Amino acid sequence: MVTKQFTGSPDEADLRRADSLARELFSDIANKWALLIIEVLGGRTLRFSELRDQIDGISHKMLTQNLRMMERNGLVEREVHPTVPPKVEYTLTEPGRALKKTVDGMCDWTHQYLGHIEASRNHFDG
Amino acid sequence: MVTKQFTGSPDEADLRRADSLARELFSDIANKWALLIIEVLGGRTLRFSELRDQIDGISHKMLTQNLRMMERNGLVEREVHPTVPPKVEYTLTEPGRALKKTVDGMCDWTHQYLGHIEASRNHFDG
DNA sequence: CCGAATCCACAACGATACTG
DNA sequence: CAGTATCGTTGTGGATTCGG
């Protein structure tokens, strides 16, 4: 994505394409709501409204938007039950569950270093 | 993380405080630029301008903002050399390096599942 | 070279209302 | 209940400038 030079070689073109895809994907998932959805969903299957109830502060709109994005990227599977009233369930796919493991690491880190961070903040703010 | 109930117990108050801190922290670091900075910085020490050159597309403003935030949270250490011209170097702290390990996991994931994701996108878009 | 402040375009977001 | 669309507001982030 940084290379401005163009060699015409197909191999390099492929690399650039893969690189830009990786970056795009990274931008997609490196956001607060997407990561929270992955965490809350975990290995379970949850309805839209259940997700919304369990993710504090998320709006209807943000939830749908992120779920669409995650479905598009193959992180969640969307299952529509043609009942009245409608019922839509979401489940992490295999790639989604794999990603969850790394997000778990981030959460663990957060709790592990909570003390460090709080101290650092107090020092910085004062 | 979601509990709305209030019991008045000091222990629960502590938990709520820690919880809100964790959320705040999560919102801070769960963003594209912060994670990219952590990745690029790695174990090295880099100047402001070097960081800027190596992170494609980041603006001066975003870089400073995120570096401040990360310094405040104790993820990076900022070292000012009182020379002319000025020289400011940034290094990951120990908590920062610990976090990097989990971010590495995210990057690995990205590359590992690139094929899945591309296929899923093509299917979704078509 | 680095940082802070200003301005402002534009995207993100919440609220609302309507459909199946 | 879940999804889409629209609207109005907020706020993010880029460009620029000036100061240390």
C-alpha cells in the first residue's frame, strides 16, 4: 500500500492486492463495536435483541451495521427464522471463533494491567 | 459489564469502577491507528517522523493524538531530546509489549483467513 | 522536527418512522 | 422482532498555521 512503484509483475500485483485487503479488513474489525460483538457472542447463538441487550450502549443502527459487515467478512452467520414475529439468530463462524481467541487476549490484558494503567493515568493527568 | 442493578455495597462499587475503566480503556485501544502504532513500534524505538513514515495514511494530528493517549495509558514512553532540531522518540513499555503480543495474533489471523474472507465477500456482494 | 490550535468538510451516529 | 431509510446533530479527522 505504500509502494508507489509499479513493476508490472503479476506477483507483486498480487501482493499489493492481498496487502490492501488485509488493511481493509483490519480497519473493519479494529473497532470497538465489532470486537465487543465478537466477545459477547462467544461460542453461543444469540438473537438480534439479545445481542443488543447485552452490549451496553450500542444502538440498533450500529448493531445492524456491524453485523452486516461481519457477515460480509464471514465472521458471523445469520440465520433467519420465518416466524411471526421474526427471529434472527447470529453465530460466530470458525474464522470468527478463531478471531475471538485473540480478542480474549486483549480483554485479559485489559484486566491484568488495570492497575498499571490507572497509575499511569493519574501520573499523566496530575 | 452490563449490570444496571445497584446494591450500595462497596465491593460492587469497586467492581463497577474497574469495569468502567476497562471499558474506557477498551474503547481507547480498540481503534485502527492505536493498534497499527503498536504493531509498527514493536520492540524498537522510533522517532515521531519515522512512525509517521511507516504508518501509511496516518495524519500528523492522528499520530500525536494517539501517541498522547497511549502515553497516558502507559503503553508508550516518550523521550524528548532537547536538541536542535528537536528529536522525540517513542518506545513500547512493558504493558505495551504485552499488548503487542495479542495484536500480533490479530495480524496473524488476518493473513491466515484472507482467503476465507475474500471468498465470503465475493459471495455476499454477488 | 515536533506539538498545539484553529477551521471546516464530511462521515458517523442517534432518533424516528415505516415495512414485512 | 428485525431491517431499512431518512434526517438532523455531533464529532472526527485533514489541512494549515504558528510556536518552541
